[in-house]
Amino acid sequence: MASPASISSSTSAPFSLSLPLHPSPYRRLPALLSRLPPRRFALAPPRPAAALLSSPSHAQQDNEDEKEEEEEEEYEGEVVGELPGEDDMVEVGYVSGAHGVRGDVLVSPRTDFPELRFATPGKRWLRARAAGKMQVREFELVRGKAHTGKKGWIVRFDNVDSLDEARQIVGSAVLVKTEDRPEMEENEIYSLDLVGMRVIVKDTGKLVGTVAQVFNFGGGDLLQVMVGSAESDVQPSSKNLDSTPSRQHVWIPFAQDIVPDVDMESREMWITPPKGLLEINTRPEKSKKERRAMDWKEKKKLQRRITAAKKVLNEMEQGHILEGLASGDKLEKDSLAEQIGSIDFQLFKHAMSSVSKQIDSTFKNLVANSSSSRKNVMRIPCETLMSHEEKGNYSFSNEFSKGREILQTSKAAIVLVTNDSDSYVMDAELQRLLNSFSEFMKGEENHSSLPFVIVSPAGQVDSIKNYLIENDYFGFDIQKVWILEEMKLPIVSLSSEIKSKKILLKSPWEVLQRPAGTGSIFSSLSSNKILEALNAMGIDYVQICSVSDRLVLGHPLLFGAASSRSSDVSIKLRKTRDNTEDGFDMILSINHLNKMCRDVSKVSFTAHPEQHEHVERADGQWVTVQPEAENSHRLSADVTSVLDSCSPDKLFVMEMVE
């Protein structure tokens, strides 16, 4: 078995806490092991990871029933069009959808070399199931380019020249010859070679199970380990990897501190899992009947949402986006239904009506004149808030004392909003913020975990979730942790009249949507029943903040100041030369949070002019509109609109001074 020292020295870079956003098909191993012959397997297409921390496997259950039915009938039909052999092919991506009307397709990569695979012309092979048989066909890749809006590639294959022809290859796996795989550097190996290895707890020698699959949802490799299985139970072949094990399994991040020792010769890896890791993400076993019942319930929920949405859309004279439900294939219609069902129409209707009656924001006035226009102001030196300690400054002793009491009795909660910055930067900021708060709470007597909510862009949900798993949630109670995807609203056409504003479509089955801004946090807390949970926990104050270099999570002075003034909104401001704010940081009373979440009209929206290509119906045909100027509005709300609904005597300003 490879020694820990040799592993550590050779794996330091890839095992960094900064998580890559792209799939990583290989890992560094000791130099001796890198000379082992590579094994040739292909991963199944990635399934979307669930947004909750409990188990990433829920996102895969939707396809299990269909796969099991296929296996019952006649699975594993012969491969049509024999190639040099399936073992000589490796999967590098899959066709996830059609793009445009000229035959282009969208490919989701399963490779660390996407430019080589999807932008370099040459032969590719597509594998798909048709009429109960696995068929592999050769295609010529003509050109490809990265998709700016999604983590995918827009690809053109020869002889695929129309939308109908493109639809026929949607769902196909993209293959290349194994001999064409780029050579690994010294001390590297493809992560697929981990499939079939036994996983053993280093401290106890207890067998956990066998690696069944290796997934990457954007936050680093995750090992799917079948519990209690022997190596013979999992044969690393493409057929096995195209299915999801029905037995109980756990998810183990492939990180150096969790998997310090890997021995390729004995086919064993020794793990040091954080406390609770093997228990909290264990996938409960469900029978086929139970999974079908759950699937049926979810479909019924979606049907109810669609029925309600149709009524609202017709009332708003937006029925044109429903036309895609009557055409296209099942995948396209299901995708459109999901998009329609996910729209918060109460918030959307309010956004459409509120943009026509803009009012000046109290926040802008506060930033410019906080100390002169408000009597309820506390001036605090910046260094006082750079750590959780009081550091001998007794000017705020009363506030510190009150704040510590609120934190120790779990009367506080935190909502953190992340931005769309680079994942490495975001990981570093999260590590700083969470480590600092965790160390502070460990030093407090009789402390308990606070409710913690993270709201992030769609592309970061899985990365943040995996990052928390790898770091044992930084001491937070997993039952009190939520990770939410930021809410989106449709893009609408330019018009001064509300009823003339039309929702724009990117395709007949794709609604043009953009983030609704930080002001949509309140709708997210309500719709995900987090507000209900906070009230049930007896929370008194909630910190709502965005990531910045000056942010400190759960600072006792902030909570104590809000409590001692009995304020509904306490906002931290730092004046700059141009009177702008870098992010936001505020404390809301639970009463004011209830008011904001239960009445969307309290949130003020702004319409931002933008230019968007879209499709629309003309003479019974869908045509693409390519504007030459701004043609649409993005509807966005700012979280600081809470100030506009707060009584002046219940507003407290904490002004940071150098």
C-alpha cells in the first residue's frame, strides 16, 4: 500500500480545498502506481445533483424505474455496427439537446479536454439505445464552440442539418477511441480506474463497500460506494456504469484528507471520514414500488403547478409560452413544463407591475447621508468588526454581551448570498468566513448550531454542497443547513404598457430567464418553508449578508446592537469615496422578516434594458429574432428594499469608520 507521505507529496495540487468547476477524469497517485496500464471505461451521463445536502442521489432516481423496466424486458441488446470494440472506446460527453434550427446540438462534457474533443474536427462515435439495441454510429465533427451561457459545447456533426435530425441524436453518448486519450503526466491516473476498488476505514479496518461510480457535479469527484459489497459485485464496465445501483450506498468526496491512501495493486483505498459522513449521506433503500409512488406524487405536484400556471399566464396574456407544450418531443415538452412550474408567478406579477412606479430607495439616501440624516446611528471602528473578539474595546460591552447571549441560545440565523465569481475565489472566501465563525462558536460555552442558509447561482449549488461535505459542514448541524439556487424570473419585451410586455423565449421549449436579484431571497425563504422552520425554532434575529472581504458571519456586536435598540432592520454601512456599498450586511428581526416574506409587494423591482436574441411565432412558424438594439427588460430586486418598508424609528444604522 502506498505510504501516506508518498500520497501527500504527489497529490497536493489536485486535492486542494479549491474545487474545480469542470469534470476531472484523472487524479494524481504515487509515481509507482502511475505506470499501471490504464483501464478503459466510460462514465454514464451526469445527472443533475439535488439542491439539498441530504443526498445527491435523489437526482438520479427519476431514471431508475425506466432503466429497471428495460432490464426486466430484455436489456443489453447487441451492439449494432461493431467498432474496434466497446473496450476500445471511451465516453467524453453526451448530447443533451438541440441548439437552434440548423442541426447544431448541445453537448455536456465528461472530459477534462473539452476543446480537444468538441472543437477539433474529426471522427466521433455516438452511442444510443434504439429498438432495444445499443447502436453505435460514426459521425464527422465539423466544428464546435463553448456555450457561453451553459457548461456545455455547441457542436455541428456532418449530415445533421436540421432541427429534426438534431433531435434524433439527443441523448446519445459521444465516444472517442481509447488510444486517442491524452497521455497522463507522471503520478496521474484516470479516476475511472477507481471503480471496483474496496473502501476501508483506516482507523478500524472496517469494510465500507466498493466504488460503484465516480461522479463530478462541478465541485470535485464524488465516489459512489455500494455499502458492504465485495469487489466482485461491481465490474467496472460501461454497461455497469450506465445504471445506478439499487442497493444502499454512500457518497465519499475524493479528497486527500478523506482518502489519504490509495493502493492500485491491491485495489483498496483507506479513508478517514469526518464524523457522521458515512451516516448522514447514506441513501435509504427504497423498493421499486416506493420509488414509483414518489415519482407519481412529484408528477402530480408538477401537473397542479402547470394547471395553475396556465390560468395565470392566460390572465396575463402570456399564453404564447404554452405553445411548446403542444409540439416537440417528450424531453422538450417536459423541460418546458419544469421551467413554467418553477416560476414564482406571484413575484413575477408584482415585478411586472412595480417597475412602472419606481420610488427612490431609502438605501441610497442612507449610504450618502447615514450619519447626518439618522439619529439612530452607531459609529463603529472597522477593526472592531474584523474578528469576533472584543479585544479590550469596552465601548460596546453591552452589545457584545447581548449578542453572545443570542448566539449561545440559538436565537439567531444566518442567510449568506454568494455571487457568480470564480469557484476558487468563492471557496477561499467561504473557508475564511466559515472557519472564523466555527472557531468562535467552539469557544463559546453551551453553544449550539445556528440555522444556516446559502443562496447561490445555479452553477455553484453542487460545488458549495460538496465543499461543505468535505469540511464536515464546519460544525453546522446538517438538519439546519439549506442551500438554495437563486430565483430566476423571465425576461420580458420592452414596452411601457404592462400587458404589452411579453415573456421572451430562447426556443419554443426554453424560457429566457435571468436571476431576480437579491430581493428575491424573501420569496425563496417562504417557498422552501425555511421561514416556517425559523419561526418554529424560535429565532429572533436573522443576519442577511453577501460575500465580501469585510464580512464576518455571526458577529455578536451586530446581533447585540440590533437587540439593544429593538430595531426591525439594522444595517451595516461603510462609506466610500463614491458613496457606494461593497455588498450588504444587515440584521432583520424575525417579525420584519415575516412581513417581507409574506407580502411580495414590500419588495421593489427595477427593469434593466438588455438585448436578447429570441424566437417568436409568425405565420404559424417559429422564427428567430436578432435585435440590433435593446429589446427587453430584466426584472431585478435588491434586498435593501427592506428599508423602504421599515419604520424610521425601527431602523438602526451601524456606520463603519476607519
